[in-house]
Amino acid sequence: MNTYIVTCPSCSSKNRIPADRQHMRPKCAKCGTPFELRDKAQPIELTDHEFQNFLKGATLPVMVDFYSPTCGPCKALAPLIYRLNREYLGRVQIATLNTALHPGTAGHYQIRGVPTLLFFQNGQLTDQVVGAPPEPQLRQKLEQLARRRG
Ligand SMILES: [Zn+2]
């Protein structure tokens, strides 16, 4: 699981934010100032080891980008995934999984090519896209997923 450092705008202390908790309105550990993370949020980098626990514990709908670092279409898609993660912070948790390092989860979901995007609601697979979708299609999928919440 990736984390990143946020400097508190009030007291300048540095706080380590785990990506899987960035949607939970984190506050400065020292002075309690709430952080605005929309321009800092990162997709959650998952491993095979973390995947099922993350999915079970997720309180929002989840989208996972299964990618490989050597795949051209995956690289082309990555900036859009980053941008949409910031936009959907608090509505959908967006994660990535490097299938070259972590092939087990991709095998479990019978993923045959990358990029593949899987969409989950309450831990259940509800939708998927094989290949890099155009931005309007991906937005539509995310809106559907966010609306299904609760
Ligand atoms: Zn502070």
C-alpha cells in the first residue's frame, strides 16, 4: 500500500497519508486541521497479498486498474486514472494492481489482457472493461458505480 506525505497548512508538521484512507477526511495528527487532498490524492497501489482484505474493508465502490509496466496502452491510460481518482475522491476508491509483480489476483478474476478495469460494489464484481476505454465511457462507468452506492 502506498502512502504519501502531506505538510499541514497550519502547523507545517508532516503527516503520512495511506492512500486507502485518503477519502476519510484525514486531519493533521498534531493540530487537527483537516486536509484538502483533492490535488494530492493518488490511486491505491495494491498487491496480491492486500487485495481481498482491501476489497472486504472498502466503504466505497472500488475500481481497479490491472496494468503491466511494459504495456503501452496501460501507460497511456495511467494519467486519466490519476485524474479521475482525484475527481472521484470520496465517491469511488480507485486502485491499481501491477500484474507483472502480482499475477495472482489477475488470475483469480480470469484477466487475460491489460489494461483491464474491474468495478466492485460491496466486494462483488459488478462490471468490467477490457482495454483502455475512451474517457467518456470510463466516466459513465464511474458515475454508474458511484450512484449504486448504499
Ligand atoms: Zn497541523
